Amino acid sequence: MKARKTALTVATLFVGLTLCFAQNANLGTWKLNEAKSKLSPGLPKNLTVTYEVSGDKIKGTVDGVDPQGKPTHTEWTGKFDGKDYPVTGDPTSDSRALKQIDAHTIDLTSKKDGKITLTGRIVVSADGKSRTLTVHGTDSMGKKIQATSVYDRQ
């Protein structure tokens, strides 16, 4: 009887987590729509962004190009809980915090050596077919930057 209760509890938790992640509008693969985006010249471009479930966390993978057109690849694994998690492959940040605001909105903070370098907001459209990332920050030369990237769901 005790084993049956334990198995039922574990199964219920698994189904609950699966439903929670399945309902997250941010999960999936997104491709940059440059025609709809407002990108400043000389900034890197995130061409493809993927969020997927990785255990009890979310893994974010970003492929793009730097200002010189060289390929870039960054990865982040964490939760949408507003806490800092390590980032790999990004010379401008070593940690990233994403906080779920509602079903379609996430706030983003990137840091380098504990100092905020970039803040932003990700909003997925009501129909779930596009997402818009608006960022504000300071580049390595101390210049203020702002960009709006629009992505289409793949």
C-alpha cells in the first residue's frame, strides 16, 4: 500500500511538472525576423533561440553572429525564478536571471562579474506565434544600447 501511494505521488508530480512546462508559451524554437526587428548596427544578432525542458529546469540555447559576422553560441540552464544562473559562450555576461511575470512575459537580467550589463523583457504574442525581446544595456565601450528583436515560432 505504501509503495503504491509513493508511486502515485511521484506520477502525479511528474504529470504536474510536465503540464506546467507544456503550458509555458516561451518553450520552443524561435527564429529572428529581421524585417520586424529594430537592431542597432554593430550589435550581435541572436538568430535562433531555443528554450526546452532539461530535468526540472529550462535550457536556453542561442545561436547568432557577433558584430563581425562570426558565429556565436550561448547556453543557459536555470529556472524562470529571477535567480542568477551561469551562462556559457557570452563574452558580455557570465550569469543570467529570467523571471516569469505571467504566462506570456519574462523579465531578463544579464550580469558580468556581478554587475548588470543588460535588462530586457520577453513577450510572447497571445497566439503564441511570435515573441518580442526588448533590451536595454551598456556595451563594452560604455555606450547605452537598446534593441527590439522579433522572433517567429518555428
